[in-house]
Amino acid sequence: MGSKYNFNIEDLSGFESMKISALTNAAKLSPLIKECTIGPECADRRKLEANEKPQPKPPHSESTKENDLNVSNESQGTPKAVAKKVGAPTSPFTGSAHTDQTDCAALQSKFHQLDLERQRRESVQKALAERHNKIRLADEQREAQLAKSLQEAAQIAARKEKDTEQRLLNAIQEQDRMAQEAAARRQAEIEQENRRQSDIQAQLRRRQEEMRKKAQLIETVRQHIGQFRVGTETFTKALTAVGVQHATKFTHQKKTLRVLQKDFEQLLQMINSSQEVSQTEVDQAESYCRQLDQVNAEVTEILALIEANQKQQQEQQEQAKQEAEQAAPPAPQEQPSVPQNDKPASPKPPDSTDSAATSAAPLPGTENEPFFQPVSPECLQFYNEVKSFYEQHQTAVKQLMDDPSMKTYRFNCQKAINVPVNAISAVNREHFIDKYNKLAALLSGQNVKAGEGMVSINGHPLGRTYCTMLLAKKFVSQADTSISSNASAAFPIAAIVVALWQRFPDFGRFFLAYLHRECPYLVPYYLPQLEGQTQEEYLKTLGYRFADGGVLEKQDQYLKRQSGLARLYAAVIVTIPRKDDPTPHPHGIEYGWRWLTNILNRFPQPDICATLIAEFLQTAGADLHAVYGNQFLKVLRVLQGDYMTALNRIDTGGPKARLEGLITKILTEGRIERPEGMMTVNFW
């Protein structure tokens, strides 16, 4: 409690007024005091020091008590006694006139100061008592307030603790509820995941079953492919063993076989493009194999009949000979006639009707070797059909081309064709389809925009033929203007060619006609030089061009243009038709196989053959390999062997070296890369 009552005297109320009162009284006494009254130099101090010197004191002397300053003033009686006692000692200043007055004034001042000090002390004690009382009351109030505050704090703390416990209990209950909900959700998720896993496993089992069935279907198709190839080889060997005089007996079987081969190749192409095999396609392949077996059975029956007839003829001849020997006398015997089946085969193919082919002079001793023939009978027939179709319509449309009044009409038709064809590219789907729609609308007879006006093929009776021929020629010219410098440009052009060919078959025939005119090697047909034909005319039939003055173009320019034509033709062959058009490919992969096998059965020509084969393999080789498999690799081995041996005797240029490197790469890797720029199945 000692620290509780410590206080500063400056805090006492009324003390400031006490100080002001003391100073006021001091100011009143100051004129009356002439000497120093405070400090060691004051007169009273010197007197006191003089009086403090030891003097003999009588015991119990009254004067001693009066002169003793340590005795309380209360025991002195009256002020006179005090005056006497003070004035008793002798002062060194007794001679001064005002000494007594000064001492009296000093005493009065001192008494007054003592009285003031006493009053001050009383007031201070009273203030201190009041202060102590106030402090005590304040302490009591503070302690009461503190006790109240502590009680309230305890109550608040109790409430807070209770609230905290309740919140904690609520939180625990909420966590329990959330944990139960989470557990329920996890259980539901686990059940859902289990169902999903069950569904996935069921789907996987179904997928595996589908894959197994698909693998079985693919394996069945492969077996049918092998069976069909074996049947084809059997048919070919059977006809090879028969003399030419019996070839007419197999005309129906040959025609049937060609139809079966075409249908079977289309089926394989469809399977390859869709990458799917169904039971329907397997049944179709099986049906083709059965039909081929039926054809071979018919061939076998015909061969058996031929063999029986030959045997019967031999028996009849032997019997006639024996009868003649018995009836006639011995004489020089005539030589018997050679059986018909022993005669050599005719060097001329039965269906070879082209005058150019018949006028070609074969090499000595090579009449029966296809390797030295300029064209195969099959390709020659196809070439003549396309050429005849073109020449027939070319003659008919000449009337429109020579009519001066139709110059504007022809010009508008050209603009309606040239503008979209020149803008064909696979930059995006909308742009590509727009160009196709414009060309298809023109050939369909709709009015299309041509410059500032409109034009239609119905504007002239020959407008349809004219525009179809003009469009086909324009597409072929793209091989020289764009494809020869950019190989990937061939595929968007080829895609629109195939789409138009599907809808307008005449367009495709005109396209082939112009292609054969620019490059007869794409038949393949090695056109011979006819009698009376100049060298310039003959080179033009081979695709060469002459500048003004009869200057022949350089060989590299010629080969560059021919390579563009080969790229375009190969791109057309491997292009996948539109999904929206159910019409089959009008000139599919089977024509590429026919061209490759036929050109390898012809004697090679310098530069041009190596150029065309290399471009064709780079563009269509991947699809040929996918469809024909090992047969394609066998053809390449033939190309690497016999064909390159013959080519090395006459050709040492760059195209031949490039072809050798390409074949070596393909056979070494066992595959061929697909060319850049090929359009995807879903592009349009």
C-alpha cells in the first residue's frame, strides 16, 4: 500500500495560491529590511554563531532558557520576554541608530514567515488529508469498478467460452455432416466409376470382339485377294498355253475377267479409302472369286474340248494315213501338213486396229516380243476410243469456234472458266468449294458470273460441248503453268477434276484426250513417225513445242512440262472422291497399275521414260503399294532389274539416276512416303 499513497506536492490543490500569498507578504516586508536576512551573511546568522560559542551555563538558569533559541517559543511566555531574550546579548552594531528597529522588523518578519509556514503546513496537511481521502475514495471506487469489471469480464468470458464451446460443437457437427455427405458422394462416385469401368470393359470387350471380327474379315478379304490373283494367273497361263487360232473361243471369258478385275480393284480401293471392312464387302470379294472360278472352269472345259478335238483329229489323221498306206503302193510320201496348233503365233494382236501401230516397223526378230511393241492392245483400244470421241466433238464444235458473231460469247465462257480454275487451291475449305461450285454450275447450265455480265452454256446449242472441252483443256494446261513448278498444287486441281468427272463423264473423256495429246506416253503409247510426216510434226505429236521460226524448245523445258502432266495424272488416279457423291471413282487406282505395268512392258525411251516413272511413283506409289502390296514391290524389282538394264544402254542423264535412287530407297525401306499436299478425306 506504500506505493498507493505516493504523490507529488505540485498536485495539491490550493498550494499555488499559498505560494502567491507568501510572495505577496515578502514584497510588503521588503522595504522595511535593509540587511541580508537569508544565507550565511545575514545578521541574525552571525549573532547566532557568536552566541553558540561555549559559555558557562548555570544550571537551571532562567536566563539560559531565555537565551536558548532551541527552546520552543510557546514556553517563553510573552513577546517582551522574547524581546528581552533576543536583545540581551551585545551586538557589534549597538552603536547604530536603527539596530533595534531592524531586529524587531526581522523578528516580526520571521514570526510572520513562521506563521505563514505553519498555515501553509496546515493547509498542506489539510490538502493532503483531503487528497488522501479523495485517493482512498478513488481507490475504493476503482477497486469497486475493477471488481465489477472483473465480474463482467468473467461473465463475458464465461459467455464467450460457452459460445465457443457451442460453435465448436456446431463446427464438429457440421464437419460430421459434411464428412457424411462427402462419404456419400465418394460412395456415389465410386459406384459411378465402377459402372463407368464396367461400361468401358463392356465397350472394350465389344471393341475387341469387333476388332476380332474385323481382323477375321480382313484376313478373309486377304485370302480372297490371294485366291483372285491365283485365279487370274491361272486364267493367264491357260490362255498363254493356247494358240492364237483358239483365242476367239475365249472372248466372253476375257470380257468377264476384265469386268471382274475392274470390280475387284474398285472394291479394294473402297476398302483402302474407308479403312473399314464389312461382311457385305467380304461377300462381294467371295462372289468375285466364285465368278472367277466359274470363268476358269469354263476355260478348263473349253481347253478340254480343244484338247479332245486335237486328239480326235490326230487319231483321224493317223487312221487316214494307215488306210492310205494300205490302199496305195509304196511311193515317195508327201510331207504331212503341220497341225494348226503347231503354227507360230501371229505377230499382230487381234484387236490392234490403229494405222500408226500397224505402220511401225518392228525390229528384226522381235515381232513376238511385247517389250518392243509401241503400245499394248488394251491401251491402244482405250486410246482410240478417247481420240475418236474427241475428234468427233471437235468437228462439231468447230462451227461455234469459227462464228465471228459468237466472239463475245466465247470470251465470256473463257472468263467464266479461267477465273475459278486459276484460283483453285486448298487454302481453306470454303474457298475450294466455291471454285468447284462455280464450275459445276456452269456445266449444269446455270447462269454464272463472267466479268461484269452473266453467261450460260445454254446460250448456244454447242455451248455445253464448247465449255466442257475448254474446261478440260484449261485443267490440262495447269500442269505446265503451276504443277510443273509446285508438285503439291496437283492435288486440289485433281480433286475438282475427279468431282467434275463424276458428274459430267464427257468432261473426263475430254480431259484424257487433251492429256494424251500433250503426253502420249501417259497412255502409254510410243507414237511412231508416219510416212510423209516431217520431223517437226512428229515431235509435236510427242508433246514438243516450237517457238516462232520453228525453234525447238529445250529438252529440260519439255521434261519439266511432261513431269507436271505425270503429276496431274497420278494425282487424279489417287484422289479420293467426295463423300457426298456415291458415284465411284471414274479413273481410279487400277488405271495407275495398268499404266505402270504397261510402260514397263515397253522398250524404254531416253529421258522421258525415267522422268515420267519417277514422277508417277512419287505421286501414286504409296497408294499403289497400299492396294497391291507385294505385287507392287515385285514390279519395282522388275523395274530395277531388266528395265533399268535396258535403260542404262541408252540413257545416262539425270532423270535415270534419280529414278535409280528412288527405286533403291523404296526397296531398301520396304515402303514409300505419301507426297506432300494430298487432301484429307474429310476436307470436303
